[in-house]
Amino acid sequence: MKSISEIDFSNKTVLIRVDFNVPLNEDKKVTDNNRITAAKPTIDAVVKGGGKAVLMSHLGRPNGERNPDFSLKHILSEVEAVLGQNVVFSEECVGATAKDAVDSLAAGGILLLENLRFHKEETAGDEAFAKELSELADFYINDAFGTAHRAHASTTVVAQFFKGNCCFGSLLAKEIDAIEKVMRTGEKPITAILGGSKVSSKITIIENILDKVDHMIIGGGMAYTFIKAQGGSIGNSICEDDKMELALEILKQAKAKGVQIHLPVDVVAGDDFSNDANTRVFPSNAIEEGWEGLDSGPETQKHSREVLLASKTILWNGPVGVFEMDTFSKGTINIGNSIADATKAGAFSLVGGGDSVAAVKQFGFEHKVSYVSTGGGAMLESLEGRTLPGIAAIYEMA
Ligand code: AMP
């Protein structure tokens, strides 16, 4: 399968699915342009290669209604600023208006189509709508990892009309490569750090990666279900009693597969779920009533660091404490620091899925790890071992 750098785009009209679902403030100004910046290499490859770039995206959830609050026109000036060139806007994403706009575009030009989700057919994965989109171009690139887990018209269904004429954009290719490096080709020892509040939301990931990793560090709120299941006293810590049996089963499976599970040995507990709470360090299996474990303790932090520094491949999903509160952020910062140091020493590190990405950005580790995923739900589904429909469609049609 050809990568984007191997394709000659001269005189081609290229339909590019980007993820421009950016946050807007009350004045409809873009407050974070990361997703636009992330798509720039792919768009540049097309226009610098002499092609016409036709950009399509969704913005928010207009639910099939033409709601001006969700118009992509609001982001046009930001897109122009990031891409460093004039971008034409089409008020329609399909039909004669869109076709005329494409026809009027010069080689090297960029067109931004109106919000795909103004048509309910987009999220329904409607084939006729996908065909209409396909009629605008002779090549298709999917560069929207954030929606690759959706079988929508523009992310999946449209690919069938571009047999032999489609490829991944460079952002999507990087995401796929990062997942491959952890899940299939990762150098051992491989360590996964799983945190967050609940076991129930991570169970499929845990089961899938037990076959791939050597070490699993379990932290955050979900650790207490494991500790209580083993007979520990967890005070007022968060716990899913109905998942205790499952926790024991996971520990059994891990043992059978030779995976070392690292649960916290000590915790920083608070007498209140608040940044101003009084704090005390307890052994993780002897937390007194009236106290709840909200961060990993000093021994646990030391141990996690040792495991991480000895790892060659690292996956991080979920904070190991209530990092949003300064008082309980040290354990999560320790994980970030340790991954940064391991990465510096040559390990490959991927941070993906939800709150660990927020933590990495908040504490400034973003450029000290190998890769930070741009897609929350899409990354979680990849870690669960699912084949994302948007990715499968390109593999099938390229
Ligand atoms: P999740 O969305 O499941 O990845 O969970 C992320 C959330 O888990 C963050 O907002 C953390 O504040 C929270 N969290 C982490 N550790 C704990 C804990 N020990 N008790 C309660 N919540 C926690």
C-alpha cells in the first residue's frame, strides 16, 4: 500500500477527510487549533504536489440540521492562518454548489466544504450521500483518526468509490504506526500503565493487552477494586463491588500469561474529595474509614519508576490519581516524568485515550514522549483490539 509521500498528486482533485471538530468560544472563534495543525502535513502534500485539496469535516453535533452555530465558516480564517494560504469555502458539501466550487479551484488550491453533519446521511453512513461526496474528486485521503472508529459516509463508506485511489493521511498513518509499535512490533519489555476511575470502562483493554505486555501497572481509582477483591481495607476509596470477581479473574489470567501486575503498595489518601483535604499515606490494603485513596504513594511511585525505566515499549492510558487537584497530582506527574526519562533512554512511548492525554499536556510532557494520540474514542477502541472501520476501508480499497 502506498504512503502519501509516494503519490503523485499533480492534476488530481483530492477529497481529504480531516478532523476539524475544534472547540469554539462564544464569539465562534477557535480556542485550540491543534487539530488543524495536525492535518497540515497531509494538506501540504497535496497542494505542494500540484493537486486540488477538497477538505471535508464535521463540527459538533448538528444532528442533520443546518444549524449556523455549527458552520465550518467560523473556522475558515483559522484554517487559512494555519495553512498559510487562501481557502475557498463552499456553503454545501455535495451537489452543484460544491461541484462548481471544485471546478473553479486552481491546482494547488484548497476548498473547505460545509459541515458534513448538516446532512443526517453522514452519520447514518448513507451510500448515496457517500457517492455524491465521491463525485467531487478522483482521489480520497482519510486523515481523521478521531472519527476512524465511526462507519460514517465520509470516514468509511466513501472509500468504496475510490478503489486503487485512496490512502491514509500522514496523521492517520502516524497513529496506526504508534499502535502497531505497541501492540504488534513493540520491543520487550512492554509495560502498560492503566489508570482512571473505573475498572468497568477499561476491562476490554485490559483483556486485550494481557496477551501483549510484560508488565501492567494498575493505578488510579480502579486499583481499589483489585485491592478490596484481595481482602484489603480501602476505607472510602472508589470501588466497583460488582467487578471484584472480574478483578480476581484478571489477576489469575495475568499470572497464567506471565504478565506482572503492579498494584499500588501505598496511597496518598484524603479525608475529603477536595484539593484542600487533609492527606495521609496508608498501605494500599489498610486505608482507614473516613479516608479515600486519591493518589499513588511514595513507595508505589518509586516502584513504578523502576519498572518504567527498565521498559523498552510503554503504553499509558489513564491517570494514577486525581491529577486535576494539585494535592493528588504527584503520582501522575511521576509517571509522566518516568516515561519521559525512559523515552530519552530509547524506549518507545505512546500516550492515548482521554485523561492521560490531558495530563500529559497539563504537565508539559507532550514533547517528551514518543507519541500522543489525537483520538480519544478511536484510540480506546484500537487498544481494545478492534479494527476501526475507517482504517479497514482504506486497507481494503487502496
Ligand atoms: P477515566 O475517564 O476512567 O480514564 O478516569 C479519569 C478520571 O479518574 C480522572 O478525572 C481522575 O481524577 C480520576 N481518578 C483517578 N484516580 C482516582 C481515584 N483514586 N479516585 C477517584 N477518581 C480518580
